Amino acid sequence: MEHVLGDLDGKTDVLRFVVGFLRFRDWQNLSSCSRSLAASDLRRFVLAQGVLRVPPPPLTRGRIRSDALPAASYYADSFLRHMEPDLLRCVTSVKVPRTGMHLLSLLRVLPALRSLRFWDYPYWTPEEDEPQDEEPAINVAAVLQLLPSLQELNVADADVTLAELLDMATPSPVAGVQPSGGWSLRALDLAETDVVDLAPLVVLPQLQSLSVRRTNVVTLAVLEALPELHVLDVSETRTLDMSKNWVSTDLSVLQHLTALRSLKVTNIGASDSLELTLKCPELEILHLQNTRLTDLEFVRELLNLTYLDIRWTHVGDRRPLAALEQLEQLLLDTRERGAPPTAEEQELPVPTANYEWLSSLHKLKKLRMYKHNYQDDIADVLREDVEERGATVVATRGLTIPMAHRVPSAFLKYASREGALNSLELPPLVDYSPLSLMSTTLRHLRLQQWCADDLAQIVALGEMPALTRLSMSLPPTAQVMDLLPLEGFVQLKQLELLDVLFEDLTPLGALVNLEKLVLSLPDRGKRQLARRHKDHQTTFEFLVNLTQLQELSLVGRVDFKGASLLSGMDKMRKLWLNATKVEDAAPLATLTRLEMLDLGLTPLTTVEGIPRLLELECIWIPEAVDCKTLRDPINFPRLHSIWHPDDYNCLWTDHKF
């Protein structure tokens, strides 16, 4: 998590923040500090853990070109020139707007700077008829030359040039040793950049972390010159092999990276099968999903692997997985179905499923099983029951999942009884009875697709005392589910129920032990349905029974208006009401333990109805709402972030756009 240090313009006394941040977690959230910091081990510790996010210069009224803004003067005069030497030595991480490349020289005054990240500058909007200059490419070599002690550099999703690295590198006097610029860089993120040639990275043999995700690199051969790589992400890279006239990605170079501990090779859009040879005995994390991988023999040598994702691959024989005795998390898919295959499906070769190897994974904690070709499969099941013109309102017969779209549950019988399997993610199963074998250990169950019958089967298994978290989401359909079986899950402490729209939520009132409830509506299509059929909107009266709630998310619930239903939840710490129809925030003033409150994209016009929240640390409000009340240090002593849309924190610039 990145921790933000905000406005250093001297208007705010840091002392009240430091005093208020004595609890252990509080050092993460320092908001602003004055120019005149006194020496203090506590303050030095707090600042060393933070990120100095440089605020943007104020926008000048009228038409004036961006390069005419007194940016450098603003940054220096705001805080850098006035910071005490002790404070300068504490700052280790900095975020810089991409439009502030010319300000990098100012960072040389930070002797302990180790991490630099470029971020979007969301506040400057040029006039419609004003010509827009292209963003200059970030010269990685120039950055390293300016800040030679930098260890982490993130230039993701930007125009980048690497070629100058070769020009600035110091020739090595030792034969066979690559040139070096005397740089200390250990981590480089080039994800989603326009980089094509990675050859200049040969001058950075000390790199330990590299991401070239979603780039069009011509070749990965340079990786052989980076023997110290611990973390590598080459996902979504692809090159065109003109000799074969197809897309191909040559990963043979990976066999030379013996120090790897985390490797991501996902969504490789190659036309040929993926072949891997890995000789990295310390590898712990391996992502291979959505590739044309066919053989798993190489994993027999990866005895320290703890995380493996092989979903949507072409692997047939999975028996090599039995060698992974340290594996804790496994993600895979299955082509098995609960009904005999159709004539068309019989033409496709489907390997015989064998799950005996699962019994060897004694340390497996989380198993996530998916249906192969899940997206195509689910499209055959769903039926939209609301016509585009709204003539038919809502079907009430509910959704049933036929056996042809269910998965046999035999694989669960092979899960090791010696292990600590406590988390399962499952497609709809033919039979849920194997869950009873893990009733004393299973804590989290996630259902990818379900109907009332699935819930009823699970409840019928009897007591599952360890099950405290249940996660489910409804598909984008207007059919109404029966949630009555949820009354049987009284032991739940966390329930995530996404995209429920016209369902009767009354049964949730029986879950009096809930501490976290997510009823968000992320599907925008369902939000439109809610607006179109207001007469069928559900009620949230059940919330008054859930007095133990500490976290509640109603994001996107355009059918929720009554914040008064929440006024009795005196244990609430985090509340998400983003994109709801809440018009009055006054009832939330009784939630005195609130630490986080999201009211963004609501019709609120004022937050003056919340005069005092002593524990509040961050809040999101609509852009038009005046935040003056919230900036009172007496009534909101712990508040460090007041967010508007587009990531605008009022504490940076005192609410001056």
C-alpha cells in the first residue's frame, strides 16, 4: 500500500497529526506537515514509511500555455526549499506527475530517495481550441543519471525511451562483464509502455524486478543478461514470427533465470503451444493462465512453489502437480459436466479427469476451480427476461442451472484431509455433499454461479461452524433469486452478494453476526434496470437488524436512499455509498467509529450534517460539495484525505482547483 504525504506548504501544524498517530497502524496515514519540523525519532519513522506525492501547481486563470506556469518555482517555494534537513533525509518515495519531468532535478535534495513513480496529471484540462503538445518520452537513462541511488522506477503506461542507457553506461574494464552506469536500480516497471527493444537493459544486470506486461517487445533475449531477477512479468507480450506467419513468444530464455521467485506468463496470444523450461528452485509464485500450455512436467523441479494458476490452458495430465508439497493456492479449470456430452462435444477430445494428485497437496489452503470456456458456457444458461422496451417487467420463476452446465464434485473427495484447506471457489456443482468432509476447516466459500437450489443443498449438509465468509454474485439477468436459504447461514461474519437487484433481501436480517456485508451493484446494466423498474426495487429495512456490522458496501445501489437505516450501526468503521441516491448525510453523524466513508457520485449538496467524526481518516465526496467543514482539525483530527472525483485530495491544495 502506498502511503501519502500531502501538502507541505506550512499552513498545517504537523504536531496534532503526530500526537494523533501513536497507535501502530497510524504511522501509515500522515497527511500534511509544516516547514518547521523539529527533530524527532517518531516523526522520522513516520515520514520514512510515507510517499511524498508532489501536489500540482495552481492553475492560472485565462488562456496560458502549460509551459508558462511557474511550476518549478511553485514546487521549490512550496516545500522543498523550506524543508528541514532532517525531513529531507526521511523521504524515501516520491510520486511525480508526468508533466513535471523538468522538476526532477529538485529531487536531488532528497538523499534517501529510493522509489520514484510517475503518475497521471488529472487536473489540467486545456481549452478545446488550444493545440495539445505531445507528452515528452520519459528518458530512463536521464532519470538514473540524475538520481543514481534510485532503486525503484515505475514508468508504466507512459511514453518511454531506453536507448540512451547504452550511451550513458560506463564501459566495464573487466572482460565479459556488462557495462554499468553506476546505478542502483533494482526494480523497473515498463508495463503498458511503447517499449519494443529491451536490449538497453543489458546495462542493468543488477535488476531484481522487471515488468514488460502488455508491451510489443521484439524479443526477450536480453533477460539472459539479468541473472538476479527475482520478479518477472512478461504477460500479454507477443511477437510476430514472419517465418511461420503467426504470433509467437519465445520463452526459452527463462531457463537462464535461476533466481526467480515470482513469474507471470499470462494471456500470451501465441499461435503455437507454450513450452516452458524453468530452472529456478526458489520459485514461489507462477501465473500461467490463459496460455497454450500443454505439459506440466517442468513443475516437478519447482518444489518451493506456493501459488500456481493454470486456468484456461491446454494441460491434460495434471499428475505432476503431486510433487508440489509446499503448494498453498491452486487455480485450475475443468471440462467435465454433469450431463453426457452432446454430439458436437463428443467430437472434441476431452481428457479423462484424474484428481488423485490432490491428496498429495497437504499444505493446500485455497482451491479455485473454474469451468473451461466459462464465458461461452454461461451465455447458454442465461435468459434475459426484461425486454428492451420494458413491456415485460421482471420474471419471478428464478434461475435453474441444468446439469449440462454443472460440474461433478468428485474432485473435492481427493482434497487432502491432512491439509488446511480453508477457502474454496466453485462453479455450480452436481452435488455439494463432499463439502461436509471439510466442514470443520472451510472458512470461505465463493460460488461463481448459483441458484436457490445450490444454497439449499449447502444448508442441508448441516452445521459448518468454520464457514464465516460466503461470496456470490448474480449474472447480468433480470431473473429474481430466492434468498430464503441464506437464513441458514447464521454463523456468517462476512457476506459478499453482488448484483442482487430485485431480490427480497429480508432473509439477510437473520444474519445477525455479520461484520462485513457487500451488496454492491457493479453491473451497469443492472443499474439501468433498477432505474427503469422503480416499482420493483427492493427494500433495505433488514439493515436495522445488523447491528454488528463494521463494513458495509452499497456501491452502485441506485435503489438505496435512506441513510437513516444506518444510524444505529455504532460499530461501523468502513462505509461505501458511492453512486447511491443518498441525499442527506446527517444520519451518518451517529457512526462515531467511522474511519472511511465514500459518498462520491451521490446527489449530496453538503456534508455539514456531519459536524464531528473523531476517527474518520479518509472520505470521498462529490466535486461540488464544499469540504470546509471537514478540514476542521478539532472535529476531524485524524482526517488525512478528502477525495473528489479524479483523485483530487483537498488537503493538497486547500480545495483550490
